[in-house]
Amino acid sequence: MHEEKASIGKSIVINGELRGSEDLTIEGRVDGKIELRDHVITIGSNGRIKAQISAKAIVILGQVTGNLNATEKVDIKETGSVEGDVVAPRIAIADGSHFKGSIDMQKKDQPEKGIFSKPESKTSKSETSSKSETSPKPETSPVNGEFVRV
């Protein structure tokens, strides 16, 4: 099955709302709103975007001013620049890129259980008490440079 992939050249300027049902690469300028819910949008190195972007995955090599909302991932490459808030379950920000804004990495369907997911423990006392019972305590701890059993 052949996936459609559209592109907007660097001399193209769009003002308004952009929607589609295929992957898209933008090398031009877009002001407004971009919505590709189930597809990947790539902002090329010549792309200059002032818009809210909603897509499955967002890859940025150019400049974006506006909020980003991805259902899978936002990837800001070395040449990429983002000024706006990002909501996505996975985010990659390359060394050398520019980012100014906030990041919200909450899962869409259900929160991921793991070392860093602690907000759920606030809502349920049973989780908190069972966590303290099941959490392994370290057998040794450093005291004055020496390890002592506790």
C-alpha cells in the first residue's frame, strides 16, 4: 500500500487553516492552524510556521511559533526552533535546537506505570500504603564514606 506524502515548497505562503489525511512536509510559510490528526508533519529547514499544530507525529527542522499537540511524538532536530507549549507522550529535543515553552508528557489513554509516574499515588491511599510495603529498601547506606547495614 502506497502512503500519500504531500509537500509545500519554500516559496508557498498559506494563511488560514490547513487539514489533511496524508503525511506532509512544509518548507514554506504557514500562519494559522494545521491539523493532520493521524499523520506525520515535518517542518523542513526552510519552514516558518506561526500556527497551532495537531498531528500524530511532528518533526521540526525549521522554525515554529505556536503550540504543538502530538498523539505519538514531537521531535525537534538540531536546526529546529520551537516557541510554544508541547503536549505529547514522547518528546525528543536535539542538542543545538531551540525550545521555549512548556512540556506535558501525559499519556492519552492511560498513565504509564514506572519509576517516574508518581501523580497517581496522590489519589489513592491504598496505592501509597502498598507502595511503601512493596518498595525495596536499600540494604546498605553510606555513612562517612563507609557502608553500614540498616
